[in-house]
Amino acid sequence: MSQPPASVATERLIHTPSTADEWWRRSVIYQVYPRSFRDSTGDGMGDLPGITAELHHIADLGVDAVWLSPFVRSPQKDAGYDVSNYRDVDPMFGTLADFDALVARADALGLKIIVDLVPNHCSDAHPLFQAALAAGAGSPERELFHFRDGRGENGEQPPNNWQSHFGGSAWTRIDDGQWYLHLFDSSQPDFNWDHPQVRAEFERTLCFWLDRGAGGFRVDVAHALIKEQGLPDWGGRPDGRPTEGFPFSAAPMFGRPEVHDVYRRWREILEEYDGDRILCAEANAHPVETMADWVRADEMHQTFNFDYLGAAWGADSFRAVIERSLAAFDAVGAPTTWVLSNHDISRHTSRFALGVTGRINEGAGLDVASVDEDLGLKRARAATLFTLGLPGGVYLYQGEELGLPDYLDLPDEYRQDPTFFRTGGERIGRDGCRVPLPWVPGTASYGFSVRTDGTDDGAANETSARPWLPQPTDWDRYARSAQQQDPQSTLNLYRHLLSLRASMNLGLGDMAWLEDAAYGEGTRVAAYRNSDLVVVLNTSADPVALPDGDVIAVSVPDAADGGLLSPDTAAWVRLGA
């Protein structure tokens, strides 16, 4: 291992690599949001054949796997997270044969396909819930969900005070007077995971997709399956985030110890299959140390790092999350994962342009005119470079490799997120980060809606279908075909970084903070060493000297002129022998 450069006075080791080297410990996984990736039929809705036709572009990035957001049968009241049939493809996306063709193409390209599984709740159109409605109070069918009599003299008040993530009560009353629980929309009743029939149903679903070649599962709301007996009132936030007097550990609907028995059984099922298939938890647990509970050796392989996803732009913000994350996950022998954007949170290009934490989409009334899109892209590229040098796994969200921002001023008449409607527009929802991708500049829908023929231009078969969500009128510069030809584009930056990451085996590397008067806490500059690579992020207002070595990547072309790293940029420096 190389010594730290002479210009760095101290080095503080915070992570040593595991002796294990399974692919998921250093994986790069690309999230596809199917309805917005590529439309092969010209109806304005992305589909599985569209993904298959363009899968080579994802493979060319240098990733290991593709996670597909829900594509199974659904009334689509929450973009597929309201499932009516867990073991079939929704016709809007294609057929089971189309899924099989996608898996076959992925295998040929060396990619795994990760299926999104939604076990906490289903659609109110699911046959099991429809049977429960028909069977009546006290029936075995209703035991598969959380039906309760209401409070008050005539049962007119909800059974408890729980609130929906999407706004309003977490309870809906039905015609016979009982209420059912839904932590999300009223169209998404929660399953009762204390019932063995529910557990058996999902074990069959796991096997169904594993038998078809799925490389694993991303598990939606993985922390919420088990509820505390008696469903007591809760005075904290609906999402369980800690507030004074209400820690996450006390939330009666999240993080119950019994939930881990479910995932231990699921891990056993996956290990019966070849190919090192994985489980990744969407366990929005707090603080970050709590998330490590989901990735103990006999449970899940990965869990999303939501503290990193919500970190504010700034060296100290990133440093704090990284240090706590690595300590927590190293303690259980698991890799942490790093993610900057996904389908539920505003893209990091837009967040960093505004200098805000968390979700822009939690509030309305944003002053769009104040958004500096170029500054946001510059910071996003720097954050990406900083992130891709870290040990562990990485998740990329489709379009971030193009530098896409949110569609921040999407007209309200096009919004579809139930959050927008359940809060009367007080929360604008997640539609802005779900807009269809731009492929070809100067064409209708930027080439998103075409009958794909395996070519890259898409223009000859262009259709006039309007995408399911409108795209901004100034996205020509983000189109994939335009960026392919530009060596300085965001797309080619991602390709370059991911190639270096793989060749240098950074995902399995060690990590130490570099600390002196120029780098370290309070300087607004963060620098770390991973094996023989030094990564420097400058979020200060002044240039900072880079350590001695070869600069092999910069976030923008002029970032490291004269050996100085300019503000709002990052660089990779390979150390000498």
C-alpha cells in the first residue's frame, strides 16, 4: 500500500476491507424506472421491450445489475407500488415473455436483474383484499390485513391516531363500519405479517421470480411489515424519523424485532439458488446505525443509506455520514451503499443547486427562478466523483448519468403522485424526478417514444405520442445521443469513473481520511484515501492544493489547473509508488 503524500500531515484509517469479495460488496446497481426509461410502442409509456432494446447503454456504463421499479400488475394509483398481482407483468409494460427476454439479454451483457418487491401492502384491487371486503367482520379473510372497529360511540373515529406517509389518516372506513390500515394511500392496504398465509404467499412470489432468473430483490418499506401488538397510538412523525421524545425505536409500525425473522427466512430461500442473488432493504431506519440491523450475516445483503441520500451539499455533511455508516456496517461485516438520487427524492442536481437537504418535493411554492441549474450540475458531478471512490456498493438512478435535474415547475395539472392529492398540493410529490428520459435532441419526446429497432438514433421511427409525464422544453443538452459524442459530458464522466472504479477495485478497498490544515473537519474540504487513490472534494469558496500524484479524473475539465482544486469540484489523484 502506498504511503500518504508528503503534503498530507496525517491519515486516519476508518475502514479496512472485508476478506470476502462477493460481487454485491462492491456492486454498482442502476435503477430503471420502467415507465420513464424507453417506450417501444409509441404509446407514451415506457415498457420492458424498451428497456431490453437499450440495455446495452446501461451495460456500457460499467454497472453490475439493473434494479427495475415495479412492473407487475397494478391499477397504477401509486406508480405500481399498489400491486394487484405479484406474479405477472402489467400489460402496460409487456408480458412475462418480455421479462424473460429482458433477463436473457441481461445475462448476455453480464448484468443481473433485480426485481422490486412490495410486501408491506398491496392494491385494494388485489384478490385477497377483495375477498376480505366481501367476507365481513371477524372472517379469516380479514385476518390477512389490519381491519379494526373504530373508536367513539358509533365507531366513527379511526382505531388509532396513525397518519399516512402521503398525508391524512392511515385508516379508511368501509361500508360495514370497520376500518382498514394503510400506511400509504387508501388504495394500499397493509398486510398482516403476523399471519402465516401472508408469509407463505410472499415466499411463493420470491420463488416465482427467482425461477425466472431474477438476480434478487429490492424490498420496499422493508422496516414496516410487523406492527406492534394492539396498534397503540403514536405521537411521532408518520415516517418514524426521530423527534424529541419519539425515537425511531419506539415507533409501533417500524423496525419491530420480529421483522428480521422474515428476512432470515428469505435469505435461506435465496441461498437455495445459484448465482449469488441478493436482497436489498429499503429500510428507512434512523439513526444510520439502526440500518445495520437489516444486513447482519443471515439477513439481507444490502440496505440503502438514506442518511447519505439526504445529506446536504458540503464536505462536513458527507464526512459525518460516511464515518458513521462505515463504522455501523463494518461492525456487522456488511458493505454500506451510497446513493445520491432515486425515484422518491429530488435529483441531487436540483438539491445541490438549492443547497437544501432531503426532499424538495416535500414542500410547495418553490421559487424555481432562483435555481442555478449549471451550479447544481457542477456540484452533482463533484458529489458523484466523491461518491464513486468510496468502498462499498453504489446505486445510480436512471438519468443521473445525463446530469438530469428535476422538472421543478411541472404544471400541477400533470401531477400524478398521490402525495400531491392527499395533501391538497401542500407537498408537490415525486413526479418531478420521474420524468421520461431524453434520448435524441431535436425530436418529439426527445426520442423517448419510438418503436425501437435496436439502433441508437431512434429518429426514423419517431412517433408523436405524448409521454405519460411531460418533459421540459430545454432538455436537448441532456439527451443521451448528444452526450455520447462529447468527451466532457456527464455521461462520459460516469463511464470514465466507473471504469476506473472497477480496474482499481475501489469497492473493496480500505479508507482513511486525510487530515491537515487544508483537509479535514471544518475546512469545507474532504479528502480520503482508498487504496492508492486520493479523492478530494472542495465545497469551500477558495481553491485548495491537491496532494502529489497523477490526477486521473476531475469533475469538470478545469477543476485541477495548476495543482489547485477549484470550488465546487472534486478530483481523483493516483499516488506514486
